[in-house]
Amino acid sequence: MSRILLAAFVAVLTSCLVPSAQAQTLDRITKSGTLRIAFDPNVPPWSYKDSNLRYAGYELMVAEKFAKDLGFKLEIVETNGANRIPLLMTNKVDLVFAAMTITDERKKVIEFSLPYGGTETAVSGPIGAKVAAPADLVGKRIAVARGTVMDTQVSAIAPAGTEVVRFEDESTAMTAIVSRQLEFIAQSTSLNQTIMTKDPALKIEPKVILGTGLHGIGMRKGDDALKARVDAWVKANMADGTLQKFFEQAHGMAMPKRVVEAATAP
């Protein structure tokens, strides 16, 4: 869904849904005992399906513990970068666990929890490739998942003569690199290891840093009771090291210090 269409879509829905969302979502979850979450199964190691086609990844670890701690049954609704906000705004899900970066643009539409994850984003490419600045991307083809923060970031800095090739999800974008269709990709730097694990002969590294993002659990505006419950849980599980442990287990690297500081600040 394009940014213009999404904005128009949200403008209509916000006026209808936000007032009724006031404290109703948590009540509904509590009464039904079921928490519905949007989950993108195409963003390993954040969220994916393993070799047995079972859901896995950091997002699942976090969502499962959150649901267990609050005594809810977890119901997963599959999503992608383009439709996770529409799913939330049309009341198809209660929360979004989909490695969603907190941005000012998105905060106009939905509410976010305290940061529970995050990563550096970059245009990555072959080790040895002479690319160190946006100007060096001229003539290059760059894979990116449509509708993601990286799509916005790379589109903003790519000079004329650069081709941004958009895929429907991050898994497909990464497959384009593994299959050697493309050499460069705009994504979270934590996903570089995922690509190299799929093909050990492939060595890539960050070339042009796009930004550092904090991830938040998405929810509808006006759900103040639900936000308070989610924020309290995130803060407690960051303070005791649970989320850092999950992050390292999923990514094979430490959680960025900035994420921990943002989640535990007074």
C-alpha cells in the first residue's frame, strides 16, 4: 500500500476506531483470553518459520512470554511490512510484533510501546566493494523490502542512477542476494549474518549506514490501559535481562545499548 493511500485509509479509520478503542482492547483480550498479534514470518532472525514450518525468532519469543505472563492464549495473524498497520487499524489484531521501527510518521497513526528491540540499518554489499557513501551507489541495484523503514531511508539517499528493487518482504529480498540476483541490500545489519548463514561463501558488510532504529510493539491510539500494561512488562523484562537474552539467542549478538537505555529510562 503506498504512503498516500495508507494516509487516506488511516484518516478515515482513525476517526471511527480510536474513540471506541479507549480501554476496550484490554477488556476484550481479558474477557476472551486470547491475544491476537500481527507477526511477519519473513524476517529472520526476527520472525520466521523454521525447517519444521513452526514460527520462530525474537518476536515470537517476546510475544509468547508476554502472553504467558499475562495469562493469554496467543493467536498469530501473518503480516508483512505493508499491511501490518492496516491489520491493526481494522481491528484484525490487538498488537503488532513485527520488528517495526518507531518513527514520527507512524506515531501520527498508531501508538508504540517502550522499545523492546532495535538495530542499525544500512546498505550492505560484498566485502571489498568500493562503496562508502551514497554517491558510490550510482549504477548499483539495491534490494529492499517494500514499505519498510529501509525502503524510505534508501529512497531518500539513493542518487540518480541507482535502482532500488523492491520485494514484498525481507525474506524475498534476502533470497535475491543469496541467489546472486543482486549484490546490495538495504536492511538491518543484524540480518547480514542470516544471509551469510544461508550461503557461507557469501560475505557482505555494511557499506552505507542509513540509521539506528528502535522497535516498538504497535497498538491503536487510545488504548491507554493496554499501553500501560505493555510498557510495564517491557520495562520489567528489560531490567531483568530477559529481552537481552532473547535478542542474543536469536541474533547471535548483543542487543544495542541504546535500546536498553530507552526501555529502562526513568
